[in-house]
Amino acid sequence: MQEWSISTASAQTLSFSEYNHSLVSISSFLQQPDCAIENAVLQKFAAITPQYPGLRAALDSEIADHWLDTLSPLLSRAFDAPEGRWSMVAWHSIVSHRPQDLLPIQRLPHVDGTDPDQVAMMLYLHRTGHGGTAFFRHKSTGLEALTEENFPRYRVALEREVRETGLPPAAYVTDGAPLFERTYASAGEFNHAIFYRGNILHSGVIDNHAPLSRDPREGRYTINAFLRPPGGEGPNDE
């Protein structure tokens, strides 16, 4: 497991937007990031869900367990959660869909679920012209984070807007216009990890004019994960 060792020495907890959403930022996350890339080359990637515009392969659960030894105390402090061991599922991921091939659901900001206790991780392991992760506000409702209570209101408003103005063109989300506005974006620097609540509207920052290779050594390769604090159900596997 030595090649998968991590460091949280640079960890910072930031806040963004008028709602002061918490975001944990860690640079130089993996001590040997190129080993992760070489490991990804050996994986059998496949399209797993319709939401993700690319290919994924499960990350070994032993690696996730190894990381949780270090991450659990940090995440409990940052997200005001109970102390104890978190749970985690993670994937090697490569964005590979051409903009013109995107499904309607992939052209809009999305959430990973409506449970604010589930935290998402993005670890950027690419050296491409693509960016990190952007976060959005839905203009007509003012919503940035979706919950079980407010999701019906958001859905009704969004469906009405799509009927009136049509779906966005087949392209990756940029500034979110006309229905959304961007509130924050991470740079997506190499070997940089961020953690945020998965119910905040977000999208990957993908350059619609840059290549999207399926090779982890050349494409927009990341490791992404869902984590939950102790005492609750395990994270979603989608």
C-alpha cells in the first residue's frame, strides 16, 4: 500500500457562495501519483451509469480503507460530522464522451443525491487542458443544494424551463447560462483533491474543444468517490 499513501499536510477547509458551502482542498494528495496512473492503465474501464460521461473502473476497496485512516478525522471536523471511521466507495474515472454525444442529463449541472451527509471526492490526476469541478446556482429557484424537501420544487421549475426554452445544446456545462450561474470552480490541478457535499449542484469543467482520450496517461483521468460519516448507511455506488 506504500504506493497509495496520501498526505493531508496541505489540507484547507474553504467556503464558497452566499450559503458558505464547505469544501476541503488538499494539494499533493498522493505521495506517488504516477503510480496511480500506471495502475489505472491496467484496469478494465466500462460505462457504468448514464449520468457519467465516460468510463469507470472500481478502485480497490483496500486502497479506500487505507485512505480512510487519514481522511476520517479530517472529514468529521470539516463537515461537522460524528467522530469515527467513514465509509467510502471510489472509482478510476475518465471523461471520454464527445460533446455532441452527450445525453440531456449530461448537459446540465447535477447532484449525486439529495442527502447532505454524503460527501464527494474528486482527485485530479490529469495533465490536460481540462479543468476541475464547478458549482452552480439554479437562477429561478435560487437553489444550490438539493434536498429531499426542495427537490420537487427544483424539478418542476427546471422541467418548465426546458419546455419553454429547450434543452441546452450538446456540450459540456460552461458558465451554466441561461438557467444556472457558476458560484465557484476548482482549478483541477494535478494531484489535487477536493471534498464537498454531493447534493450541491456541480459539473466537471471540460473544454468542449480539447481532446478526450480514453488513455489514463493522456485523458482527463480522476479518482472520484462518495463517502459517508460514521453511523449512517454506506455511500451510493452510482
